[in-house]
Amino acid sequence: MYKNWKIVHITNGLPRANIIKTRLESEGIDVQLVYEAISEIFGLTANGLGEVKILVKEKDFNIAKKILNNKSNLNL
């Protein structure tokens, strides 16, 4: 389904995932968020529910990882 995409980060909750997504997209990196719909509906963040996988294209993985490793870029 996500051929040529790699998980660059896993976080809890859509708000945090969307911050990361927006930051990466501001650098021209395509981002996909993968999560269970129930976590969005009920806002659950326990036992893996609420887990959001942040995927980027393989070609962008290294630069995305550098951006995420510099936490001052994220304002979390």
C-alpha cells in the first residue's frame, strides 16, 4: 500500500502527528499519517491506540530524520 515509503517517526495522538507532518511538509517532504480511526474518534492513546506512524518517501527519509532529531524545529 505504501510502496517506497518508510516510517520516520511514531508518536501518540493526531495533534502531535499533525505538527510533525506540517513541519516536514514545510521542507517539501511528502508525508502520510497511518493510524487507527478509533483513536481519532475517541482520542484514545493507550495500549497502542492513538499511535500514529509518520511515513515519508524513501528518498526523503534521511533529511526528515535530521529535521526530527533537531527538536527545536518542532516546537513540541
